[in-house]
Amino acid sequence: MIKYCKRCLYPSNHPLNLIIDEHGICSGCRVHEEKNIINWEKKRSQFSNIVKEYKSNSGKNYDCIVPVSGASDSYYILHLVKNIYKMNPLVVTYNKQYNTKLGIRNLANLKDKFDVDVLTLTVDPYIVKKITRHTLRVFGSIYWHCIAGQTVFPVQVATRMKVPLIIWGCHQGLDQTGMFSHHDQVEMTRKYRKEHDLLGFEAEDLIEDIDGLTIQDVSQYIYPDNQEITNVGVRGIYLNNFFRWDSKTQHQLMVKKYDYGSYFQNRTYDTYNNSDCWNYNDLHDYIKFIKFGYSKVVDQVCRDIRLCHISRSKAIDIVNNYIFKKPKNSNLFFNWLGITKNAFNYVMDQHRNKDIWIRDENWNWTLKKDFLVNSYFKYPEEKVEEPILVEGFENNNNKFSSDDDDSYILIGKGC
């Protein structure tokens, strides 16, 4: 039986192996308690010592690599690295190809406001589609290539350009589920990336005859070998080991200082994160609900419950308001990949979690009654109400772009 944390809303079937203790409190909430007792000044001093060690004495090379996108924590990471700690970063970004206008605008604004060099990887769209057809069929994932690209390109650049330090933002396993303590000072590893980010599959594992994937097709996603990494001394550190991470407060500061753009999204109240992508908080998130029975809005209310931005009771209302919403932008993906809605639904039915979903008398999928009894879900009878807005999550998109073209913006390479 699935259990739920009594403090936040995380279920015991969380894919990052969350643990609920004898008091009914999850490991993520327990590790979050550290945030209120840690000496953050001491942690910041540790970070300062690390970055001093990696500064280029000659000034002829970059001090570090900073992976970014047109959303999430990119601005705050650069704010700390470039403007507070005076590092000279090489900024790298993987082009996920599902780009919104606002994401493109935010990325362009980032280059201007922080005055940085940006290196972008745009993989051949034909190859990306081949890979996505495979990962959709085999894993039930439309986002594997994005996560693979975002996590491998910075490491590839670090080894090629001999810039050993990579500075990431927030470690998901630490901040969400308490897989690690802040005191562990966990760093990025090939093992964590494969097992948790990539669903257990490296790029080489995708090679097979059915979808016609070759070693050349997946070459851009192959992680550098251990000898290359050792030769350069590459290490990836996470800022939330050294700074008290609060996404809402940080984004509000970035809007004020650097004109970061945000907008209302379909399946969550969080206007700041993943606004650069048509799919992440839409079709990709709906797939997450089908496979695990929870979605990104649960991640975000759990985060904000712990940070005392919202109450648990309000969080339950928020989740029920968003989690059952159907994706708005799925046709964009179907047209891009060249598949029909029926084909997509057929594939996803193979990946649907049968422990929580069942066909009703009309052959429609519905949540099982015993799952609903043990959860906080209030299954909607007809339609979902108007979105619940949460104070502090603003929408300033009208200043920049309406995204009314309803199309992906590729950047830098034609289809």
C-alpha cells in the first residue's frame, strides 16, 4: 500500500526511493530540517575556498563550467558564481528543442545581463526524433534526450577544454527526497546520472535495430570515460550544499535584479521553473502522473510546505486543482515527432501503472478506489476548476512574449 508523508505530500512510491519513517515523516522532510540548523555562513566559506582553488591564475582559461537553460535556477547560479564570487564561467546549454519564446528570451537576456560566453549544443533534429521515438516506446519518456544532454554536455566540455570545475544548482535527490544529507556534500557522478536521471540507461544502451539507432546517433550523449575525467580532474559540485536553497525567494530576487521572465503554466502554480519548455510541465508531467500517480506540482508543493510558503491543507487543494488537468500542448509534440494521438496513447498504456489505474465501464482509465481512499486525491467528476494561484509566483510574460505561435523554437539549426 502506498503511504504518504504526514508533513509534506510525497508518496512512498517516489521513483527516487524516498523513505517514510515510523513517525510518518519522509526522508526529504527530515533532511530539510538540516536547513534550519546548519551554519550556512560556514558552508559559504567552504564554497569560497573551493572556487578560489579553481580560479585560473593565468586568466587564459575559464574558472568553471556553469550549465544553464532559459529557466529554473540558471540566473541564480550565475548571480552567485559571476557577480558574488567573481568567477569567470563558461556557460553551456543543451538545446532541448522544445523551446518556448520566453525561454529563448530568458537565455538571451542571461547572456546580456551577466556578460558571459555561452556554448550551445544543438543535436541534429532528425537524430533527436529517432532517439525520442525509441525512449517513448521503451521507457515511456519524451524527455530522456533533454536530461541526457543537459547532464552530459557540461562534462564533455569540461574534459575537452580542461576546465575541471562544474557548478550545478540544486541536487534533486538531496532536496526532494533526502537521499543525501547536506553534510555529505554529494557531487555529481556517472552512477547517479544513469540510475536516477536516465532511468538506468546510458546512451550506448539505446543502440538497437528496431528504431535504427547507431553509435553515431547517440555519440553526442555519451559520457566521457573515467580516464578522460581523471586526467582533467573534473568534479561537479551542487550549490545547495553551500547555500540555503529556496526556489521561490531566489526567483523573486532574479525577477527584480535581472528581469527574469515567468509565466502561468498548465499543470502547476509555479511560474518560474521550466518556463522555457512546452513539454516539461505539460505532456512530460502528465506522463509522470500516468507512470507514478503523482506529478511536478506535488514536488513543488512539498518544497513550499517545507519552506513554509504554503500550508499542507492548501497544498492538497493545489494538487487536486492541477494534477488531473490534461496536457495543453500535446499536439505540438505529436506533430514534431510525426505520430498520432492514438499511437501515443497506445504506447503510454504499456507504461501506465496498473497498481493505481483501472479501466472503467466505458473503457476509460480511472484511478483505483483503494488508491483514492489511501491518498489525498479528490477525483474530479467533470472539469477542473480555474487554476489556484499562489502568492509570490508572478506572471510577467506579457512584458516579453505571448507564446501565441504554438511552435517549438529550435535555435541555430533548421529542421
